[in-house]
Amino acid sequence: MGTQPTDYGSGTESHETTGDGAALLEELRTAIGRYAVLPSEEALTAVTLWVAASHIQPSLQHAPRLAVVGPTKGCGKSRVLDVLHETVHQPMMTVNTSPAVVFRVIGKNPPTLLVDEADTIFGPKAGDKEDLRGLLNAGHQRNRPAWRISGPEHKPTAFPTFAMAALAGIGDLPDTIMDRAVVLRMQKRKPGERITPFRSRYSVPELHAVRDRLAAWLTPLREAAGRLVPEMPVEDRAADTWEPLVIVADLAGGHWPAKARAACLAMTRHEAVQDEQTTLKTRLLRDIRRIFEQEGNKEALRSQDLLASLLTDAESPWPDYGIKGLTAFHLSALLKDFGIGPANYRFEQGRQAKAYARNQFLDAWARYCPAPPQPAPATGHEFAPVRPAQGKPPAPPTGSLPVGPLGGTAGPKPAR
């Protein structure tokens, strides 16, 4: 059905490969777009090529992750996994799968792992899913086995981890996953955006037919795919992640080599901007923690006072943020993703003002900018014990502002 491309890195293909492969990818792209609204045309191209790449993964050196993330429920993340389940090579859903099972099914011809609710694996309540988390981190690159004691003789055994994986969840996944992933940032559909309902009785047979034709086209080309060294528009880890998708595009020919590289550039640049925003938000959390410490860790700070303290740091990005520097609106928007917001607060002498409660920040500080560990106390007499500050501490204000992270428990109350 196709012959091996001979021009490595140029995207030039033989006539046989160009015809069937390019048309089949177009058919797959149309089918995916029928059931899910993707965030961009480049994202739809990327998903199409990722699905196709799963059919040549035994010959790949890297197994790119597909991170399907969204800010809330109802963004279509699970629907994307439904479509992937019917089109990728040997799918394996891992929502409730034991890590021991996953370790044992990955071999020379690994399944394509599909992980829904991935935020529960990497979140603070992951618990006993640590082994699965480690497998997903390690399996991006070939020859990164996980060693376990196994069998009745309790021998050290190397379990392969190399497998492509799509992970869907609310919010960003850890950097170890996002850096190795093609990232789809899903959004809720607008009122005018329509999709075809996914119904097993007719959707599954249609998608299986496309899947079977993909396998028939690409399976004989695995050896050729393993020898390809395509020219990449990006470098380093981004190139490792996108190379399998570009290889498939070069095997297909037509306009696909150009589309694949354009999608690669657009989506990696978008993620670079997201990384800059994440870094900026982490800087904001650190600066606010410093300000609270300078103010004696008060229970709350007025919004205008917190903003003024941020703007007085000439070496920070806040005086130059936006057009006229950081504003109260900007501050609220940057902190919104952490579940932090201002509320009315009653201060001394009954005065009310918009303010930020310190307890709202405790969860975000612990997750995104944990304080460095404190040195162990000295065992000898080298240091005198720290004496408490003299004088009567000021009475903390009382008010109606929530004093705990949204969706969580309140943090510790200051001593009185």
C-alpha cells in the first residue's frame, strides 16, 4: 500500500505512499472533528497524527504523551478519549487499572494507554497510584524500565515502561508530563458549535474501519519509519515529542509534511507562552508571601495595600505589567486559577475594604512555591534559643472574608 520514503528529512515521498496515506489521514481528521471540537486547526492536525503514530510506536524512540486538559468539567476531554479508544493501536483505558497490570502488559508491542481523570493520579490525593505515576513519567523514552521485586523467588525484574499515553484531566498536569506532551487545551463549546453525538452502534464501527485501514497502511511501514530522521522545526525535548507525528506526515506526503511542521511550531510556541504565564504566577505567589511575612503574617491585607507593595519593587515585573502596571483587576485575574480572590473584610475601627486573606494562599504556596526546608535544630549549645518578641501583639482583625482555599479546609488560625 506504500513504499519507503527515500529522501530523509525533506518530506519527499514516493507516489504510492503519498496517495493512500494522505487521503486516509484526511478521513481520520474529518472523523475526529465530527465528534469533538478541538481548540484549533493545528490541534486537530496534531491529534490526527498522534493517533496514526500509535500504529508505528514499536519502531519509535519516543512515545509522545497527549495531554488533554481543560479548566473545568464539560470541555470534551472524555469525548476525545472515546474517539481515541476506537482509533489508536491496541487501546488500554487505565482509569481504575492496577499499576501491576499496566506494568505486565507493556512489552515489545505496547498498548496505547488512555488515562481519564489523570488529575487524580498526580494530585495530592494520589495515594497508592505512585507506581502508575512513575510509569507515565518514565515511559516517554525507550529503555527506561521500572525495576520491581517479582515472582515467588523475589528476583529483581525490569518491567518496560515505553508506551504512548493520552491523559485527560482538569487543569495542567505536572511539568514532567506537559514537557513530554502534545497539549490540547480544551474549552467548552460555544452555543453555535455542533458535534455529532457519539453513539456506539454507529460511531464505533465507523471509527474501527478507519483504524483498521490505518493499521493496514502503517504496520508494513514500521521498519521504514524507524529509519527516518525528519527535519524538525523545533529542538530538544519538543523535537523528541513531535518527531513521531512528523514521521507519519512524511510517510503520508501531500500537504501533510507542511501541516505537521506548522502545527508543531504553533502549538509549541503556544505552550511556551503558557509556561511564561505559569512562571509569572509563581513569582506573584512568592512575592505575596514575602509581603505577608514583612507585615507580620497578618490575617488579611487590603487589596490596595498588597498592590502598592507589589508595585514598589522596581526589579519585579509588576510596575511594567500591562499598559500602566499591575492593577487590582490584573491581580485578581492572575490569582483566580489558584482559587484565590478578594472579598469584603472588616478591619480595625469597623472599616470595611476589599482584602486578601492569608489562609487563602496557604494551599497554593505549598503546591507551587514551597518554602525551603528549615535546618534541623542544633543538638549542642552553639545557639541560644530564639526568644519571642517583647510586647503585646496587636489583636487580629475579624471579618467575613473566607480564610481557606476554595474547595478545601481552612488553614491554621494565628495564635491569639
